[in-house]
Amino acid sequence: MNVRLNPVRTMGALAACTLAMLVTQTAKAAPRPQDKDYLSAIEADKIRDAETTNDRIVLFITFAEDRLKKFQYELDHPSQTRHADLLNFLMNAYSGCLDDAADLIQLGIHKQENIRKGVDLMAAKAKEFLVVLNKLSAGGAEKEIYKDNLDDAIEGTNDALKEAEQAKMKVAPPPVRRKN
């Protein structure tokens, strides 16, 4: 049996196999950045485009406030489909945004950046958030649906408030102009 191989076809097949292996290995080696599933694409772009850590902290706190307002709206005006899922998603999203803001405060302190505005905003807003969350915990409608996530959110908000109060002590005071 005499088999003649066409050298052009053989080289083409070999190149295709090599390319397929290279693409497969590259896809495995380069992990994709983790997406925050509670942020929309526009919000993620805003976070990415923010120039300073302080700006990112303010954005995450704003997004957390938005999620809490949407949660309250959903309680007052229940959707026809996936109501329980939406309530749990919004409470988890609130917690995620607040946790990310607290993480950024720690990062800003570590990098010795000027994050005073973000820390002050976190301290003020966390107190407001706790009032709302405690009202929901005391007698919110349909509480059994989201109780576990609500308890986690209250704990996370208390932790964020403590971190903000501690950060106030660690963050350098704003510069003061001296009169000559």
C-alpha cells in the first residue's frame, strides 16, 4: 500500500491543529476579570472610569442607596413575576455595593489616599440605611421571603459603619490654609 501525502494539505492541517491548541491554552491561561453581577454595565463603566478611590467609594454608596430604594419600591408595588427573586437580588446587591465601598475605604487608607469625603458619606449614609433596614426587620411586608438577606445586610451595614468610624481616625485631616 503506497500512500502519498500532499505536503500542502499536511502543513495546513498541522497549522490548524497548532492554532487550535494555542487558542485553547491561551483561553485557559488568561482568566476573565470577575464581573459584579449586581452592577449594570453602565454602573460598572462608571466604577472603571472613576479616577480616584474616593470617587469609587461615593459611586458604590450611591448604588447601594439606589438598590435599597428599589427594594422598598418593590415591596410597595410587587411585580407579577419573580417577586421573591427580585427582593432577594436587590437586598444582596445592596449588601454587595456597601461591602465594596467598605473594601475601597480600607484600600484608600492603605494607599494613604484622600478619601475623607467617601468616609464621611459612608458614615452618614450607613446610619440612614440602618434605620430603613431596622424598620424592615421590625415589621416589613413579606419578611419571611428576604429575612436571611436582610439579616446579612444589617450585619454588613453595621460593619461598614464601624469601619467608617475607624477610618475617620486614620484618614489625614483636610489641609488647612494658613493666613500670612
